[in-house]
Amino acid sequence: MIPLALRAFAAALLLFVTTAAVLASTVPVPSPPAGTARAYLLVDHNSGQVLASLNEHERLDPASITKLMTAYAAFRALRDGRINLDDEVTVSERAWRTGGSRTFIEVGSRVTVSDLLQGMIVQSGNDASVALAEHIAGAEDTFAQLMNQHAAELGMNNTSYRNSTGLPAADHFTSAADIATLASAIIREFPEYYSWYSQLEFTYNGITQRNRNTLLTRNTGVDGLKTGYTESAGYCLVTSAERDGMRLIAVILGTGSPNARARESEALLNYGFRFFETRRLFDAGSQATEARIWKGERETTPLGTREAVYVTVPRGAAGQLDVQFELPAQLLAPVHPDSPLGQLRVTLGGETLREAALFPLEPVATGSFWQRTRDSVLLWFQ
């Protein structure tokens, strides 16, 4: 039998996603709006729960949505101090010659990392993407290896990158589910840079280009993230929107026009906000329950989770949520904040929505000889 501590620790790493079909078992929810996309996904950023999906794990050409990982890798390099926003990057001929959408950087010119990032994020500049890749890793091929390392770390199991731009290449693919994972990581890990995804235009070299994400001005709450198009990928869009503290991420892949990708993304977002709600049940590090500790210097210790606990449910179903705390019958001192003692389980209509490990918020040292002796006697009667 697997010890409870190991099961609880594993539970801390596992976020149960629940589809609209399962959630609808307690409160009826309409089917998501029909569309033309080859694949789509609607997920709540905070709870991780899937609200609507189609072919979300199918491996597809991501086109310029690839640049989300290019940006993520650059943000990681900035955070680690390997590059700086004011670094001046000398534009190579290879970067300058890269086809497709452009920031119009000139070969041999020196461009700051900040300008390259905005050129890539706002203008979808392929030349800016390659220049960033070469600055961070020396060569775009090497940078692609770094992209794949980050994808593996994030659990993007249906993703393979071969370049920084999303231009068609053999074995260059991802999935709607992996894109949502990446978008959520950018929002969660790099809020200081996320505002670039809502920037409506960027001017470089005297040329002003507008952000291709038309929902930034059409849909209340949309503040990112990225468009994509190649002939093989079709028109793609990943968006995120926040309304009343609820943040959703919608991924649309393989539509037939810019209007279709915007229309279907907007329909998915509106569907999610209209028929679901997200509740934060516990803050990170706050007391969720307490545990009896035997043979310790204190008899109890508060227990909480390492991360905030969110769940997404059909509107009107929050009152049906059931929160359970699973703890071993006997917990003996000493206990340490780094060791899980049990788990929290949130269910709706008998279906598990979320599990999280419970950690002691305060340590409990071994008690005195008298305390240990007293509790040894009391335990005989348990």
C-alpha cells in the first residue's frame, strides 16, 4: 500500500480537469457553441478545469502561436539574469532575411531586447523572433532545443518545436491543450511582461503595425495573447480574458479566416463566462483545517495548501460543493511544514474537481517526556 504522505504529495501535483459534460451532472449547462475550428479548448486559468474542448490533444501546426514559447524562453532568460531588456542585439543577415510577418529590423543594426520582444509579440515579427533566438542561444537551432526543454518542464507532451517563428517545418507541432498550458504559465509566471500582449500597436523603424488580435478592442476583458496563420495551420488564435476575477483561456486552431477565429474565440469566452463561475475556496498558506498531533509540544497544528485552491462550477452550483479533509487516524510529532500530512478533496455531485496536499502551517516539535507519556496512554484508548 502506498503511504498516505506519498499519495498526498502526488495529489499536490495533480490538478483534476473536469469537462462541461461532467459538471453538467448537477446543474444543466448548454453545449458549447458550434464552430469550424479543427481543434479548440476553453479552460479556466486558475482552476485548470476544462469547460469546452474538441480535439484538444491533436498535434497541429501552431503557426505564429509558436512565438508564445519564444517569448516564454526569453522571459525565463530575463528572470535568470542571462539577458536584459536594454541589451543591444546586432541583427544577423539570417534574421533580416526571415520571411513572413516582419518588424523591419535592418541587418547589422543594433536593436534592444525590449524592442525585439514587442516586435515579436505585437507585430508577430519573424525577424525579431530569430534575432531574439540568436541572442539567447547563439543559433536558432539551439534555441529550439531550449524551447523543447521548457515545453517538457511544463508537461506539454504533444509539442515539438523546430524554430522560433512558427514558419512551417517538419516535426513542428503542438496541441490546443499544450498551448493553453503555455499561455497560463506566461500569465502566472510573468505578469510584468504580460501587458505587452494587450498592446494595440508598436512602431519600429518608422513603421507602425497594429496587433492582429482584434478581440483586444471587441470583447470586454480580453488582454492577450496571440494570433497565427500559415496555409497549413489555418487561422489560429489564443486569447485570455478576465471578468469579475474569473480568467479564461480560449484556444482556436485551424479556422478558415481571421473573422472566423475571432468570432469563435469570442463565442467560447462568452459561453464560459455566462454559464460557469470560479470560486477561490482557500488562499495559499491559509488555514483550511487543523490536525491533532500526538506526543508533540502542542496538541494541534493548522493545515493548509501550498497554492490557492480554485474550482470552476456551473453557475448556481457552488452551494453543492463538498470539501473533505483526508487525514491519517494518528499523527505523531515531530511534524514539519515541508512534509504533507493529508489531502483536501473538493467534489461536486460525487465527481472530484480538485485535490491538493495539506501541509502543516506550523511545525510541532516532539513533546516533553510527560507529554509523550500522557499521549501514549491516551492512544491506548483510540
